[in-house]
Amino acid sequence: MNPPTPAALPARLTVVCGPMFAGKTSELLRRYRRSAPPRALITPVRDTRSGAHARAHTGDAEPSLPLDDAANLLPALRSAFPAALPALVAIDEAHFFGASLVAPVRALLAAHTSVLVAGLERDHRGEPFAPLPELLAEADEVVKLSCPCARCGAPAIHSQRMSASRERIVVGGAGDYQPRCRNCFEPGA
């Protein structure tokens, strides 16, 4: 008599979050590379810093499928993987997609596809940054990263915008943002 075949492992949602420069994309790339194919790496078109790549501030990069709108996630995956959805979908810079990313992530999980998401959970004002709060509530695993505060060296949890822009999303890097701890953070500054 043959032993029963184990059921397929359930799909998992892993969320990697933290302030700018904490290593979110590096952690996403590390986990992505460790996973077995088939897999897909998604980046937002709106993030103009990297083209068709998920790129960490360290320069580490991996080719990606750029996406303009979260509503197009499932159609883009079905087009790229016509036989079956990939076992893992990794999504970098999730905050660029906003709340509309939640439904496609839930649909992927229901279709037995694991999802790995990286993004900012707070905006430059220190307020919750969709879709991260909802995805954090759904997550099987949360990896919350920090880095040294640019002012005092304490663990940073905020991203301090260095320009006067009032826009919710401003694409930028080291000259545009600083990691800040709770004491050194100046909301809306």
C-alpha cells in the first residue's frame, strides 16, 4: 500500500516592510532567488528609477515584469505564464500600486500562488501607506526591517522626505529621502 500523497503546501503571503534604505528590495530579491521556478517578479511602471528591473539601492537587480496598474496583474501573469500561474509572485514597491493591489493578491493566494510583497508601510507624513496595512493584516509572515537614523543612528522606522513636495508619491533616492527614527522624524516637513 502506498502512503498518501501530501497535500500541496498552501500559498503564503510574506510582506517585507520598513523605511527607505532598510533593505526591503534586497530581502525581496534574496527570497525570490531562493524560490523555485516558475516565479514572477513585478515592479511598478511608475517607479522610473530601474526600468524593467527590481533594483536595490545597493545596485543589486533582477529583471522584472513592469506593471502600470494592479488591475492588470492577473492578465499580465496569465499572458506570461499561459500554462499555469507561477508558484511565486514577488511584488516590489507595492505602495506604488495603492489599495487596488489587495484584490489581485488575494486572488493569487486563492489560486495557490504564494506572494512576496515589499514596500513602505508609512508615507512621508508617517501615515499608513496603502496597500501595506491591509496586506500586513493578511500576511502569513511579516519581515519588518529598519536601518540607522540619518541623524542619530537609532533604528529608523520613518522615511523623511527632504523636498517640500506635497504629493503622496514622489519617486526618489538618497538625496530625496532619509531614514529617521521616531524622535528625529518631522512629519510633513
